[in-house]
Amino acid sequence: MLGERIAMTETYRQATEKMDHDTPDLADRNSDIDVIAGGVWSRPGFLIRRLHQIHYAMFFEECKEGGVTPVQYGVLTVLAREPWLDQTAIGYEVGLDRTTAADVIKRLEEKGLVERRINHLDRRSRQAAVTEKGLSMMGALQESMARSQRRLLQPLSARDQKIFMSLLLELVEANNQYGRAALKAL
């Protein structure tokens, strides 16, 4: 099984090395990847999910002292830049539905990392902002968070890291409407 994955990875690498990333052609958008015969290791969704699991593990390894998840850190990041957003806007910024955003914010509030208040423009909604404790924790974790991101990309060359990030953004933008919650336009 591992031998098959290694062989497939090598075949995929050889195929992608021949690609010219600088001059994409619309005809190239029709994939020749066999997502059935190649098994799960030829399926982009499976690989993205696996990479997501790896990222979570790296984040927790680097940021264990903070006691927050990558999603929680993302919400804190948004609120640090734009305090007093409502829960819908926060979800829109990080790609969470309103209910999930409310749950994440509630957990952060329980940890003393954010505070909430009733929105004076719409009394049915709540707004949130990062507390001093939250800002302090973010500052303490900033390098650890960045290290987890760098570790994830480390196997790629500097050029391939830029290409990978560009392709990820392209995929997210092109498929954003299929997510449970639409992400703010990039």
C-alpha cells in the first residue's frame, strides 16, 4: 500500500513537473486525473482533508500552550483587526455559518479571550471584540502559529510554496459558493 502511494506520488510529481504554471491554458482545466482507479490518494478532496488534519496537528503541536484551535485563532485574528463585528460578519470573514461562529465566539468568551455585547443597531445580534487577555495570548502565540504554517509548507521550494498558495486561493475562490458558509471575497 505504501509502495503504491509512493509510486503514485512519484508519477504525479513527474506529471506536474512538466506543467507550465506561468501560462495556464483553459484547455488544461479538463483533468486527466483518474480519481477512481487511483484510489483515495488520487482524489483532491481526500488529500486536502488529510492536509487539513496534518495542519491541525502541527498547529496544536506549536500552539499547545494557547489552548485554542486554528478556527478560534482565525476568529481572534479577524476580531483583532476589526473589533465589534457581529457573529454573521465574523462567520463571513472566516467561512463559518452563523451558528458555528456563535459557538466559537461563546467558547472564546468562556476562556476570557473575547467579550460580547448586544448590537445597538440590531438588538437580536451580538458583536464581539478581543479582550486584553486575548490580545496577549495572540501575541504570545504569533510566532508559534507562523511556525506551524511554515512547517506545513516546508517540504515545498519557495517557488512551489507561492504556486501552491496561488492555486489554493484560486480553488477557494472558484468553489466558494459550495461551502456551508460563503467566505468573504478574497
